[in-house]
Amino acid sequence: MEKESNEQDFEKESEKLTGKTRASRKSALDFRKYTKQIWLAGLGAFSRAEEEGNKLFDSLVKVGEELESKTIDTADATVNKVAEKAKESVTDTKDKVERMIDQSVNHSLNRIGLVTAKDLQHIEQLLLQLHGKVDELIEENKNLKAKLSEK
């Protein structure tokens, strides 16, 4: 009886081992299957990402080009406006500085008794007026002499 019991135990153990081996083989096949599926899914994802990535990249380049052209036009317009305002400001400042220097130089020349360009212009006008009066007097003198000669 003990022999029968041992044989039965052996058979049960043998069945257990065979079942485990089958399960182990099935598990190994499932693992290979899932590993291959994961690999294929990764390849598919890489391919899709590359394809979609190129489309996305091209789309981003196009948007960037459009934005750049808009910003260049805006930047050029802004630079031109700033340059014009700066030019006007520099011209105004230059004119103010020139007037201040002229006034300062004229004031300094007057203080030391030298004649300024403005003074010379005034003297020139007076000389022209004086010439005009002298010419009138000469003409009157000729007319008077002519009247006296007639009498």
C-alpha cells in the first residue's frame, strides 16, 4: 500500500511539474508575444512621431516665417519713426545751442567793446540811408544851380 501511495504521489507530482512546465512555456510564449507587440508599438510610435513631427516642424517654420515678415515690417516702421524723431530732436537741439552760442558770443563781444555782426548790419543800413540823403542833396543842389543860372 505504501508503494501504491508513493506511485500516486509521484504521478501527482509529475502532473504538477508537467502543468508547471506547460504554464511556464505558455508564460514564456506570452512574454515573447507581448515583448514583440511592445517593440512593434514602439516602432509604430516612432514612425508616427517622425511623420507628425516633420509636419509639425514644417508648420512651425511657416508660422515663424509669417511672424518674422510681420515683425520686420513693424520693426522697420518703428525704427524709421524713431530715427525721424531723433533727427528732429537733434536738429532742434543744434539750433538752440547755436542760438545760445551766438547770444553768448555777442554778449561777450559787447562787454569788451567789440562790434558784432548785428552792429555791422545796423551800421550798414545807416550808411545806405546816408548815401540816399547825400544823393538827394546833390540832386537838389544841381536843380538850384540850374535855376540860378537861368535867371
